[in-house]
Amino acid sequence: MDYRARIIGPGTLRLLANNLPDFEDGETVFVSIERGRSMNSHKHQFAWVKDAWQNLPETEAMQPYAETAETLRKHALIACGYHQVYTLDCGANATAHRVKAAMVSAEAGKHGYAIGQVRGPVVTIWTPESQSVRAMGGKRFQESKTAIMEWIAGKLGVSPEQLRSNAA
């Protein structure tokens, strides 16, 4: 179980949840602390992604994932393993193609981007993890930021350090 909490006084945490866990009075629980992320780091990521997107080589800029800076970021999240994936067996290849079209459309509407693949009667759908402050803590955000920076830098043929400094 993961819950967000706010410090409300010395040694006192208040859980921020609509459905609190079922604790007994006096029960001891273990808590691991993960600090939130820096908003400067959050803003920096969106700045360098936009800058990188504007400077994609023509062969990359023509790819479907490079339609916007946001689709580039979300595709990079999927490519780097920061995604949800599910698989459906549709029973037939033709059915799988129809299901893929519908599912990619529905998931893209929900997550802003989705990738689908058909292999025989099986459809696989990938959606990017949300990098919202609420959905992703500071450590995981920094890990995902570093991973997508390396992936996008590879598409541009530059080093991640160049991307980092260009948007600073």
C-alpha cells in the first residue's frame, strides 16, 4: 500500500487518502519516506523535451511519436520501460486488428498516447506511466527523466549532458 502523507507537526504524519487503511488503535506500522520532487526538475524536463522535439532530425521528426513534444515524451517513457502493458487474445487475426484500433484509440484518449501491436490473434497495448507529481514520486521521476533523456539524446545524436545544458 502506498499513501501520501503530510507532516503536520513534530513526529506527526497525516495520511492523505479518501480510503484509509484498516488500522487497529495502537498498531505499529512501518513507513518509508520519499520526498517529493523539485518543481524546478519537473519544469526542466518539459523544457528540454520541447527543445529536443524542435531539433529532431527529419527522419525522426516524421515518426508518428514525434507529432508533438508530449507524444515524444510519452513514447520515450514507453520505450524506456515506464509503462503499463496488457495483452488480449482475440481468437483471430482480423478480430485482433479491430480490437487494436479500438483499444489504442480508447487508451490514447485516457492517457494521451498509446501503442498497439498485433501478433496473430494477440493484441498488446502499451500506455505511458503518468509523471504527474501525484502519480510519481521524486526518485522514480528522476530515474524516468534520466532514462528518457538518454533515449531522446540518442535520437538526436547528442549526449544527455547537451540536452540538460541546452534547456537550463
